[in-house]
Amino acid sequence: MQSKLDAIYRGRTLVLGHRGASAYAPMNTLPAFMLAADQGADGIELDVQLTHDGHLIVLHDFTVDHTTDGHGFARDMTLAQIRQLDAGLWFGEAFRGTRIPTLDEVFQAVGQRFRLINVEIKSESWETTDGVEAAVAKSILRFNMIDHVIVSSFNAMALRRFRAVLPEAAIGYLYAPDNPSTYHLMDDFPHEARHPHYSLIDQHLMTWDHDHHYRVNTWTVNDPAVARSLRQLGVDAIMTDYPNKIIEALRD
Ligand code: G3P
Ligand code: MG
């Protein structure tokens, strides 16, 4: 598994567009992902969850309120209803008519343009599954993306379930200062990457993680000086809303 990731990283700090180039285009939409590719990002991070009828859509919040002209929980809507929503207008008139994409549509549109796509599973299901893990696995297999994805989540149980359905895909455990640590749930569970918030990273963490063969992919770094110091510490990938700025900062 690590050799698969070695082929992706090739010994340098990657720059991933967080929700695409989300400073310049509406987050988690095709325009944001295509712009990240145009800016030269090595990859993207995106968030996925299930609709009521079991389709895998790319959306950050559990409700559509913040990023569309609709209201309510995505899990209560069908894909047909989701497709009616405008997911671009909130960001700017130029993006009017942009839709929430499915993961399949993203793989289809930009899968070949990136070295790495980080699929973050948004799931509140703890004891049982809502089916999201199997849906992610199917989409990865359908588009032959297995060597180009890391599946991450704050939900350790979702990661465990995902590993059971697609053990060949790399997984990354997400954690942040403001969410209760469930890291012990991953202690005895093989995973390839850790995804700490950047404020948690220091030399001690980097040494420990690399000694234990974890890749360290961090978020969300929009300050060029911070990006340079994280690279200095040996961080493997930086997720940013501004791929162009961070690529420029790391050029040399
Ligand atoms: O995957 C990194 C980052 O996206 C996690 O937080 O809330 O932006 O999905 P959030
Ligand atoms: Mg995310």
C-alpha cells in the first residue's frame, strides 16, 4: 500500500485544492475542481454524502442551505431534487446554474487530471452504516481510481467500514483540535495517512508519523508562509483553497 502512495507523492509536498480551488469558484463543484487543475494543483479534496435514494453527491454541509438556493438535509432529498438546486449563485452570478455533482461526475470530468483525489466521507453514522462506504467504493472501482485516491473521514467507524469493503484503497484519519479525539479507535487499525489540522503539526508529530509510515496530509492552509514552514517540517500534502498561491509559495 505504501508503495502505491510513494508513486503518487514522488518525494515532494503535494498541493491539493480544498473543495477544489474554492477561493475562486463555488466549493465542491466542477468549476472549482477544473480550476484547481488549471492552476496546476496535484489533486483535490472533496466531501461526499448520500442522498435519500442512495446516490453519492459532493457536498460539505449536511444541509444544502449554505451553498444552494434550496433548504433542508441532503439525506432527505432524492438526486432528482438535488439536481434542481443552483449551487453556484451563492458564490457569484458568473456561476449561476452550477449543480451539485455526483462523485461519478467528478471522476469522469477530472479524474485523469490529478495525481490524487482525497474523498472525505461525511457521515454521522456510528454503529451502523447508511451505505456511504459501499457507494464510495463502487464509484472508485467504476472509474478505476483506486491508485489515485485516499479516502478520509473524521468518523473512524466509517473508515473501518470502508476498509472492509475496499481494502486496496488508502485511507486517512482526519482530526482537529476542536473535535473530541477518537484516535484510539485507529490505534490498532491499519491506515496509510493521517490528516491533522495544520495547527497540530510540529516536528515531534512529523517524526512519529513518518517513523510509523503514515503520510501526513494537512488542511486548510491558505497562508504561503505557513505552507513553506509545513513543507520544511516534511508534510506530505497541503490542502488549500488557493492552489495557485500555495504552488507559487512552494516553487523552488
Ligand atoms: O479533509 C480536510 C478538511 O476538508 C476537513 O474539514 O470541514 O473542510 O471538510 P472540512
Ligand atoms: Mg472536507
